[in-house]
Amino acid sequence: MLRDTLPGLQRVAFLGSTQDSATRIFIEQLEAAARVQRLKLQLMLIGGAGEFETAADTMLRERAQAVIVQPLFTLGQSGPLAEVLARRKLPSISALRPFAIAGGLMAYGPSRADTFRRIASFVDRVLKGAAPGQSAGGRAHHLRAGVQPGHRPGVGVTVSQAMRLRADEVIE
């Protein structure tokens, strides 16, 4: 989605957490995707919101053209992070819708409603006697894409009509 929105994209930064055990999984998946897409991936691992400004400055210095944000940083911190990235004209994407609403360029990830339904179904099966190991959750059934067509003023990114049509939601 970033490449479709930013056709000359060559360098993408990943803003990840040093505090989250899932970070390693994100990095492995992003490294594989970057190889396929022939993108240079810049890893920026930080401890928390107090490091957003410094991290964004480093990403710019290392010529990142866009930022993939680990969802952990968008839980309750979407506004401040989106603002920091927008001031530096860094288009950004995360998995959670609140990030796009707060000013990130886009969000692409599993539907939270679908995820909660699947969790409830899993719990129901276990409570009825199924072994937890035999009730695997699997992958998300529905991925949602949300985009901000005008993005933030001054960031210089406009979402194409084709991308708007691909998105489940256009956030004005």
C-alpha cells in the first residue's frame, strides 16, 4: 500500500519497540517483505513515546521516505506520534485504525470486530470442552484498510483514487 501511494519508494523505516516481545516477529516479516519489494528497511527500535522525536529525526537523517509503525505505539499514543511524523513529512502506516484517524497516512490490519468475534468463539469452544491447542485461531479473516486522502497539510502525499477504492474506509 505504501508503494502504491509513494511510487518512488525505496527506503522504509520500521518504528518498533524494545519493550515488546512481538517486535522480533514484526522485524522478521518486514525483512522478508522488504526483500521481495526491493526496499531498504531501516530499523528504529525505541523504548517508548518519550523517544518519538529523536527517532523521527534519526529516520529523516537516514533518508527514510515512509514509516511503518508497530501497533503498540498507536494504542493511546496515535495523536502525538502522528503529529511528530507529520511535522517531519514522513508518511506513515500502522495496523490500527485510530492511527489513521489521528493523522497517520493509513492503517492496514485485521478488523478488530472480527478479531473479537473470533476470540469469543475460541473461548466458547474451550468452555464447552475443546482443548485450547486444538482450537487454533489462525489468520485474520478480514483485513481493513483505512486511508486519509489529503493526509496532513504539508506532508505532500495525496492518496490516489485507485487507493481510495481499495480501502474499506476513507477517513476525511
